[in-house]
Amino acid sequence: MENFENEQTENTQPEKVTPTESTGEAEQARPQGTSQPQGTSQAQGTSQPQGTSQAQGTFRPQGQPQQSAWNPGCNPGGAPRRESPFADSPYVAYHNPQPQGGYYQVPPQPAAPRKSGKTARRVLAAVLTVVLVFGACGVTAIGLTYYWKDQNKKLSMYYDEKLQIMQDQIDAGKHNADNQPVVPMEGMTPSQIYQQNVKSVVAITSTATLNSMGQIMETKSTGSGFVMTDDGYIVTNYHVIAGAEKLTVTTSDGSVYDAKVVGHLSTNDVALLKVEATGLQPVVIGSSDALAVGSQVVAIGNPLGELTSTLTVGYVSGIDRDVTTDGNIINMIQTDAVINPGNSGGPLFNARGEVIGITTAKYSGTTESGAVIEGIGFAVPIDDVIGVLEDLREHGYITGVLMGVKVKSVDKKIAEAYGLPLGAFVTEVVSNSCASAAGIRAKDIITAVGGYDVKNLNDLTLALRKFKAGDTATVKVWRAGQEVLLTIVFDAKPLPNA
């Protein structure tokens, strides 16, 4: 039996050595009662503590003198086996990975357990998620804060500017030593306009009965109006008095008058009333055609039926707006002066205190995206209805003119497809009419009348209201690819029930 010396090397882990062969000597049992200390070598077939080496033969610690191996076959008489002198040795035998003179098989070493990083990664991911979420929320909150601060700042600046303008106008309206108002070059101040016209603005109450499921109920609605003449003619919107069974007019001093309807034109939402009174203060009629976008305007009315003689100030936001109300397309003035329910029928004044419109409607509500609609009000231009009002006051009906044609609007798609102009397409000319005498033919496209452009049927209707019977005007028509100018003398519209 051969003995092998094991050498300890640096950075070499203890390895368990398993012999490829076992000899009878190595397989003999250890005497009963003898225990092997931890850290010593043992032969095959015995339990070996972790960290020790195992090989055939005996072992000695490094640095000890080599002793002869004891052979039980040479022990006469079967004497008991001597106990190894290294049984209590504190040394641990190590195996040389490349021993000389013997054959050993080095068992594979189990891989050192790796620390699991899953928990750490999960914690880190959770922390990063929280940080990102709170960071995003923080950025969003900061962005919204700055946005609303900016919006509030702009709104504050806007109203400060408005208030400053109004304050300047109030200051400019203070009376001088001669008790005369100081009027700016561009016109009167809102305060002066109010003082001059407040007595001309009236509140109108409409009373009607409503049958609801057999129940008769009395309903009331309110609107505004203004005095046209000192003998009691009152102007308002048609929709204010539509269906009324009883009408009352209340002036600024609290006087109440019963009113009757003289006449109306629903397609322009205008009506004329009459009260039995004298000495009323009428308004001054101006010209809506002289308005320009940006002109200052003042509205006085009876909002909500309770806040009588309320003034609001604004500017002309747009002109020639086609607004559909109750199925009628009406040419309107757009303004940002506040117009509320109850303002309908009231006057819209220019900077000189002249009536240039009749407040009629406003856009309200929200858009599809949820935005609130504000600051969009409309008024009927006074120039579009003054002829109607004068006809009603003088004759009790609308005289107007009769052209003697049947027309329809040119479709925009057809006009683009065939290169035609927009206008009123003549489908029929009435025989012996002024249109027939002027030379207007069927299939003509009327594009202008008396200098007023005509893009559709509504434009033609508005243009004809500018004329009276006997007036002469130039009619521009498109015929067979050419522009033709014709002269027409308007006929009078037939009397009602004639």
C-alpha cells in the first residue's frame, strides 16, 4: 500500500477524494468504540465530515516524519490493530489536484449558491415606478398650475384694461364748469348714451294661455323694446310678441300701457306695437351700414324681465352674419355686448347714441368638446328693417316692391362644377311684371341688384327691401357665360287681401 502526501496550496478549496479501488486493508472495520475526530481522513465505507480528504492508506500531517504503514497481514497472532497516532491530530489532509504516482478521481464541486437578485430587482422596479408616477403627477400639476396662473393673469389683464377704459370714459364724461358734458372726439361715453336714451327703452310683457293636458295655464314672457315715435309706436322682436293674447309696455318711470300689434315681419324677426300715449321720448335712428368691426356699441334692455334698464358695453365683432332663427336666415350684426334673455327687442346703440340694431339672439351652451360659448350676441341691422317699420307705421302693412320672378339659390357644388357664379337662379318670370319689362329671362342668374351683391335667395330678399315702388335700379345677371346689365323699375307689392 502506498502513502501519498497532500500539499496545501493557496486559493485551493478542500476537495473530497474518492479512491478508484478499495483494498481489504482499507475496508476493515474500525475497532468498536473508536471514534474518528472531525477533520481527519477516513477510508471508503465510513462517513466523512465535509472538508476532509479520503484516500487509500494512511495520512500524515505536513511536517511530520513518515512512519511505516502497519500491515495486518504481518501481525502474528492477530494482535489488535494499533490506533493511528494521528487520530487526534488537528490537521486536515488536503488532496493535491495532480498527485504523483497514484490515480485519483476528483469529484465535481457543487457550484457555489448564487445570491438571488429577483427580490432586489422587484423592489428597485417598484421604487422606480413610484418615483416615475409621482414625478409625472408632479410635472403635470406644475404644468397645470402655471397654465391656470397664466390664464388668470391674462383674464385679469383683460378686465383691468376694460375697467380702465370704462373709468377713463366715466372721467371724460364728468361735467365741466358750464355743466356741459365733455364728449370725446370719437363719440359719447356709455354713461352719456345711457342718460340720453334710458327713457326711450321699455319692457314688454306678453301674456298667453296654454292648454297642457286639459289644464289651462297662463304664461308670461318678457322682452325689451324702444320708442320709435313720441306718439307711442314701439319697436321690438317678433318672437317677443308671437302668440300673445295680451301685451303691456312699461316705461323707465314705471308707467304701464296696454299695447296692440300694428304688424310684423317674421322673416326679419321685427314687430311694431302701438300704445295710447303721447310725449314719449323717441330714439335717434342711425345707419347700420356705417358700422365697422371694432366699433363700440352699447345695449340697454330688460334682462330676465326683472333687471330693467340694464346697460352692457361691447364692440362689433362681425357684420353680415347669416344667422338661422326659427327657420329663417337673417342677416345679423355680431357683438360681444352681453345679451341675456329679456334683452330681445332692445336697442343697440353706436358711439353717437343712435340705434343701429335690434338685439335679437345670442349663442349659448357648450361645444362638442365641452367649451362654454360666451360673448356671442346678435342684432338685426336697423337698415334692413327701417323700411318695413315705416311701412307699418304709415300704412299698417308692408308695401315693399314686387320684382315678378321666381328664384332659388344656386347650389355651391353645381356652381363649382360648371364654373357658374353664386346668385339667385331665375326659374320663372311673371308676365307683365317689372322683371319681364326689364328683360330678365328664365335661367338667368341674378348676381346684384342696385349695387347690393346677391349670393343666394336671402340676399335678393334683403336687397329688395332697400327699395320702394317706383324706384329704379340696375340688375346684374349672368346669362350664357356673360354678364348682362339690365334696368328695372320696381312695381308695388299688392295690398293685403287684395
